[in-house]
Amino acid sequence: MVTSLKNTKGITDDLSSSSVFDTPCSSVSSTSPDKQDVVIVLDDDNAENDIKIDKHSITDIIEKYDNLIVNSLIEKLEINTELIIVKPNLPIRICATAKAYSNLQDTHIIMVLNPRLSTSECVTKRQAYIHEPCPSFDVPIRTRVFHRSLSLLGFVFEMPCPIKNQNRYLVLYDNFTANYHSHLEFHLCLCQDFRRHLLNIDYKELRAHYQDAFQNSNKIKQSNYMIGNIIRVRKFGNQYHNVRIIDIDCSIIKICFFERKSKKEIWIHTNSSIIEPSQQISQSTKLSIPLSPQTPTEELNNSYSDLSRLRKRKDQNSNANKGAKKLRDRSNTKQLSMQHQQSSSTSNEQLSITTCRTNILTPYYTNILLPKFRMLNALPSISHKCSRQCVLSAEEHFSPRKIQTNPFLLPFECNWSIVDSKPRGYRTPCCQILYSLDDIEQYLYRTQSKLSIKFFIDGVLTRFQPSIDDYDKKFLILNDLSNGHENVKIPVYNDIDNDRPDNFNYITKIRPIDNRIAAALNDNNATSCCDCIDNCNDRMKCACFRKTLSQAQINHDPLVMEKEKNRYTLAYMLKTTGYQRKRLLNPISSGVYECNSKCSCHREHCSNRLVQQGLFVHLQLFKDKVKGWGLRALHDLPRGTFLCQYIGELLTSDQGHERAQSMDDKYQTSLDLVKQVHYEINNEGGDDIDDDDDDEPYVVDGSLFSNLGKYFNHACEPNMFIQNVFIESHDLHFPNLALFTRTHVKAGQGIN
């Protein structure tokens, strides 16, 4: 039976819809799906509310055609068909129809029974949604849908496209947000009259938002937003707030309200009407990561000035109190002080505080890595015990012996990904999330991975981008200084003059000048070792780690003495002395004792083997106008990164003096650790032992045989340090001279 709408007008007077703003649909609240009501569904089509159109535009024709498509798919309702009823300020209900209707389009009232109340109930057809998920057909734009898990009403704005949106529907919601979904995630409304839905939205700004979006849907251009942009978004009336873009997915952006205590993060469309018009990708107002290489100071200056400008304009508009205000940025959890400082030192201090997540958001990260991370992070995680099988297929074509790119990108070549959380974590090829480098190190050992913990970083300063390769190739003198002897190539670049590096034989190990010195160097009778059978994870049991600490205590290493003064435990001092996840954060005056060939621990994954594994970072030999030949990093280097050894011929001090008579001695370096450590050991024991005149000092000469270590320059404020490392020989005469970064080094920065 079909009932006229006029006969039920009294029932529908109180059923007008209200829009949902900044809440998960105020007209919706969840309820148990197994509780079913019997309702009467009616359409509120009324000639009094019809929109009068004199001329049919192309948009009207398309809209009418789209409505016909959807209505043709919901032509009838079978008896006991389940519907989702969404009313303003009432919980949602799962209801069943009381009878079948063969022509739903022309039906205004659907009569059903309510078994609990034994009465009938009426709702408008626009408040009823098919309980079954949307079938797999092309749902046109302007289709009214309901997302049950989000409890949000909205309209379809984009149809699936493999290029534009990765075959997903884009839905604009009544709280001004937007999201991508598959067809199984939303439910279709029985009423698909777009204009009637707009008329029943009480909030006029939301109506204008939808009208503007769909009228200009064919005029939308490709957005130039980038992660890190700071824009202003309207929220709660006409008030605009500063937000940072923290993610981008096709046509939508994820923003963070870092001025609000709630630290709310939402997705909106790139052409949303709530974005301040003056902020629509104005080059003067966006905080962007440039395509060309930029120094960290320039990046921070851009960030600081942009935030200051936005804050200043807001203060002028609202006449708020001026002074020091702090913005909490959820995207990097750093407080940004907005008070202008007079002194340059304080300004630099402020800029260092803003060094955060923006620093790693390079175009390569956002355009190449981030889409890959999204795809990998979407894979389901299955509980299992990790083994070699977890990484076998991912590392099938990977070889750590020849590193062609930035080593900190190597994990991503083996299906690792970044999980951008607090704290940031790595997701393994078997979909496990690890938040600390200690856990990653154990995972690599447990799976016998080809990767090393030195390829992973936990700081936010190091940017994920390929090694610098945009220099003029015509000034490239050599492709590889080492002629293939190292794991990485060492290019030689000179755009100053026509000079070439000195002629020398490239070697990777110390070369004794005669057999007597070779015998002394290779004598490892006094070399101690550990009996660990794993990766030396338990430092309390590792004799090599303990020797590094005990020698530092005997020789009164300043940092170790400070820890003893503060009464730190032995376990803590062992953990923080020596290598920490294959990085050396602070020099140790008495030397570092690595595990050696006599130890039984794992050769590749031992946490106390680093220098012996050779060069793994990308460096370039270049000509400087002032200092001459020097070395610079081709990618960011974290603090404590191993650079290389200083390699050359091993001579006695007398032989070095003799050689200096015929050639320059600028590449000679004395191994003077004997006197320094021996003197302190003698004083520790309190014995009066005369200096052993037979202790002949040795020197390393890099004039004829050497490696890239000979080209490191001197600096008054160096960003690297030299560390004595003992490997095969524990003889204090023969330490290995290893070089480590003292500070974080940016790509293109000289190392000295």
C-alpha cells in the first residue's frame, strides 16, 4: 500500500536532519546490530520544498543521470530487509521492513511493525540506509552514504581510478573531513536526491562546503602541498588555526592542529573550503622542503620565519596578548618558542629546537618512500616466531659487499618500512614493528639477516635521501679512488683546477715495511678473546667489552670516571662504554677492544665488530680552494658513525725520520699510545718502573701506500675524532687509527 506524504506530515515535522560538525556524527550513536526494530520509512519529497530550476545545466543532467543509476540499483525492498536508520541526536538502529515493495522509487511510506512497541514508526527515506555493504558496482559521485565504523554521513566525491586514487572511493563527510574507502566500507542511502539532502542540512556553511566542492569538482587542479607545509584551517565558526600537513594521500591531506590541546589530526580534501583562501599553496606562506639541496640552517630558518609570520598575523587579527607563546606540534612533539630573541646565540638555540621531523621529509622520502611505506604497513601482521624465513625472500638479491646507495636506505630495499609513530619504529619484512635499535639488532641476529644494525637509525636529524649525485660530471676525475678495493666507490671531484690526487697505492690494511715489524704486528699471543656464542648481546659476559671498560677505568677515562662518581652500575657502564649499536658516540682514551678472529661470536652480527668490517658510508674526495684536497659526505651521517681507518705503511720512528729526508712527512702519523697508556698504568700500580728504552715507537706513513684517510683535513672545531681500536693485536704499539663522526654531518658537508 502506498500512502501519501500529506497524510503523515504531522509525523515528520520533528524529523528534520541536522548536520554533523567536528564530531563523529551527532545524529548517530552505535547500538547492537542484533536488536531489530520495525519501522515505517517514508520519503519527504514535497513540492513545497522543491528547488526550482529554469534551465538544466550539464551538471544538472549529470546529477540526474547519476541518481537514476543509484535508484535503479535500489528499485525494491524485500520483506525483512535490514536497514540502518540514522536520525538526528538518536542512536542508530538496525530495522527490518514489514513487507516487500516492488517499486521503491515511487513509494513514500514503507510500513513495518515494531515488535517491542506493537506500533508503527515513520522515518524519512533519506534517513534509511541499506544494511548490506555497497555492492561492487561503480557508485557515482553525489551518492549519499553512511560509514558505520566512523559513524559519519557523507557524499561520494571521487570514483575509483587506478591512477588518481588507487581504485578507491573518496567520501566527503558532514564534519568537513574526507577519507578514501573501498565499496565494502559504506552503506547506500535509500534516497539519492542530492539537492534534497543539502536542503535538510541545517548548517549553512556545510551546505556551502558541499555546493562549492561539487560545482568545482571538474576544475580541481593538482595540488602542490607537501608534508611539512604550514597552512591555516577554519574550525569552530570563523576562527582559523595553524596546522601542519603531516601526511598526503592522493587528493587528501592529513593535518595536525598543533595549537590545540587536543592535538587533533584529521584528513581533509586539498581544495576544502575550510582552508583559508590565502593559504591555498601560496609560495610565500608554505613551509616546504625544496627540491634542491638545502642546508639545515636554511631549512630551520624557513620553519621559524613561517611560524612567526603565521603567529604574528593571528595576533594582529585577534589583538591577543603579545609575548612568548609556545606551539605544541604533534608531528614532531617539539615545543616551538615564538618569542623573538635579541641575541644570535639564543636564536640559534631556538632553531636547534625546531630541528625535528621536518628535517627528514625530503622529496625522496615523501614521493618515493612514503607511498611504499603505506603499502607495506597496510599488510596484516601474523603472530609467529621469527626465523631466517622472515627475510629470505626480501634479501634474495641483496649484497652488503657492494653498497651502491646511501647505506641507511638499504633496509627499505629489503621490504623494511618506517612506522611514523611516537616513538618512530621500523616494520620488518614479516610485518613486526620494532621500536628500538636494540630490538632490531636482536631481530637481525635471530633471522641471520644480511643487513647490519649500522644501517638503521633512531634519530630524526638524518634525512632519508640518496647520495648526492647532481654535481657536474665533467669535473669528475675518477669514479673510484679505491679501484674496487672498498665496499663503496669513492669518486674524485675537482671543479677548481686541473690537479689530480697524489699517486699512491690504495690499500685497506696496514702494510709493515719489513718482516721484523710484520712479525711483531701479527703476534697475537697476548690477544684476549671472548667465548660468546651469539652476537655479544650480553656485555656482562663478553670479555672484549669488559676489557674496553677495564682499560678505561685503569687509565682514568674522563667519561668513565664521571659514571663511577655518579655510582652507575657495572651493567650500565658496560652498555654506554664502547660501541652502541655499532656507533661510537664518545672517544675512549685507552682504546676500544673489538672482538677478533680468536673469539667465537658471530662474525657479521657481533655488536663489537665494526672497524674490521670496513668502509660503508659514501664519501667524496674533492678539491677545496683553501685547504686543497679533502673529503665530504654524500649523505647525512649520524653522530658516532664509523668513517674509515687511517691506513699506510708501518715504520719505526727512526725509519720515518730517515724517509722524511727524501720525501714529505705530512702523511706520517705517530702511534704514541704506548707512552700515554703505559705511563698511566704504571702510576695506577704505584710502581717506579723506568721507561723501557727498548719500546720503539712506530709511525704510519700514508705517502706511498694508503687509503682515503690520508685526505682528512685539520679543523679548529672538528666534526670527527680519531679512536685507537685494537682488533687482532692488543699490543699497545699497534692500535688501528679509526675515524668517527663527532657530530651529525649533513650531506655535502666537509669532514675534518
